[in-house]
Amino acid sequence: MASKIVIAGVAIAIILVAVVALLVLEKGHTSTSPTTSILPTTLPPSKSSSSSTTSYSMPPATTTSSSTTSSSSTTTTTTSSSTATTSIPGNPLPYDASNKTVFLYLASLSTTNPYNYNGTSNGQLVVYIPAGWQIYVVYTNYESIQHNVVILMNNTPTPNSLDIGNDGKILLVVGASTTNYQYSGIAEGESASGISPSLSAGYYWFACGISGHAEEGIWGVIVASSSVTVPYYVIT
């Protein structure tokens, strides 16, 4: 009876030892497995994104500033040059320097003296132009008698012939023609225009070609000179 109890105790002890050993093995296997599975497999791309953003945000500030400064400098130079050319000894006349043309607006005004250009007579109106330029004449007659405008290279100091063609070489006729200027012109309220050839340095007249009118006082003077850079006129 006693031997059976001993054998049973030994068997129980063996079983307990086996159970404990099994538990220990299972516990050791479980604690090792999680450590292996949480190891990282890739590296985070942290700095690559930051570097890319910085390179796209650089402004081209220097280029814009340089362009503005250059434009301002050019404007200043142009203004200074333009101001220097406006000083003339008389009254300015309109002109186009690109084609060397002076615009001369004449009118026979309705005054007590019917023989006038812009209210002047007997060479009082003197026009100065650069040598080699041409004159575009626009003439309006407000008088009750006919008038015209003739530009000629004169060979006498004042008109002294009924036919103005005898006083020099006719270069332009406005309001008539080279064949009828002695008796034809434009009537009251009418206008006419024409352009002269280039005038070399020298003295010229503009006068009414109708017979006797220039001698009555309807004439003025043109001076073409290389010393004149800007067209102008004076009344003497």
C-alpha cells in the first residue's frame, strides 16, 4: 500500500515537472517573436521634401530692379535734350524734322489795309528756316479782293515790278499757277496750299503775284541759313 502511494507521488511529480517545462518553453518563444517583427523595413524621406521646397521659392529680385533703373535713366536724358532745343530768338513755327518741312500758315486778314499777310506788310514778317528745308504753305484769304502766294528767289531788295516774276526766280505758286498768277487768286473765305522745293542758304520772298499787289505791300521775307536749327519767325 505504501509503495503504491510513493509511485503515485513520483508520477505526479514527473507530470508537474513536464507541465512547468512546457510553460517555460512557450513563454520564451512568445517573448522573442515580437522583437523581430517590429524592426523597421524602410527609412522615412524626411529631408528630401524640405530641400525641394526651398529651391522653388527663390525670387528673381535683382533682375527687376536693374530694369527699372535703366528706364529711369533714359527718360531723364531725353527730357534734358528736348529742353535745350527750345531756346530760339523768335516765335516758333511748326515743323517736321524727319522730312525737313516747315509749316507756314498765312492769311490776308480783313483790316484797313487789304494788302497784308497775317496783318503785316512791306517785309515786316520774316521767317527763318534751316538751309535745305522746304516750306509747306497754307494760305487763307479773308479779304474781298483776290490774292495768292508766290515764293521766289529775289534779285531786288524790294518788289519794284508789276510782274513779280521780273524780281527773281519763281519757286512756288499757291492759289494760282505759274501761268496765271498775275491776275488769278483765291476769293474771300477760300484756302489753298502747296509745298516749295528745298531752299538752299539765302534770301527769298513770299508775295502776292497779282499784278501790282506786291508793290502795294503784300510781301514778306524768308531767310534760309545753316546757323538756324529750329524754324521761327519775327515781326520787325
